[in-house]
Amino acid sequence: MRVPALGDRDRIGMTVAGVVGTLEDLGHGAEFAWGMAPACLATRRQLRATGRRPARGARPAAFLSWRAGRRWAGLYPVTDTVPRTPASPRALECLERARTVLRTCRVCGTDTGYRLPDRWDRTCLSCQGDPDDAA
């Protein structure tokens, strides 16, 4: 178990449990290197894969770090987790409508089957035209 001295490299720009600051501000306890965390601790992604989530208001018990401490994830005790609440049919319907809007060309209105990037102004390739024609 390695607990580093906090310095500039431990400053974070993301939120975990609604808090922004350093790992020390988050109640930084133990820090484990990639692949070294005990089986009784899991990340949010690992919990989600098993159909569970951290209990409401739960804070990470430890942290998993990789890329020389530049990347990290909170580790939660598996025993303190609760089953995930499935999305309601109405919420799933709203998500599908939003995804459809992001796949639909603004010019011709066709569903491309993939999300159209904003840099393309959400238009399909056929509606963008040939860049040589503009010259």
C-alpha cells in the first residue's frame, strides 16, 4: 500500500462525489496501483457490471491510480453497495429520442445509424458536399 505525499501532481480537475480539489480533500486513504487493489474493493464501473452501485452518499474507501498518479478512480467496499435501480421505460424512451436526434442529418433528415459529430454541423457526408466545389 502506497500513500504518496500530496503535491501539484495530485491536483485534479474532475469531480468525485461532487467534490473538486485534491485527493486529500476527498478523504484520501489508501492508494493502490493498477491491479493491486483487494477483491473487497471495486470501482463504479466494476460495480455497474455486476448490477450494483455505491450506497447513496458513500465516499470512496480508497483509490486506484495509474499513469503515474495522473489518472485515478475511487474504490468502494463491495459489502456497502446496493442494487442498481433500473431505468424506467419513459427514461429509456427519452434517451432513445435524444440518440435519434444526434444521428439524424439536419439537412436531409435521414438517420445515419451513427452519431453525427458537431464539427460536421450534424450533417451527413452526402449533404456536406464536395470541398472542391466551394473553390
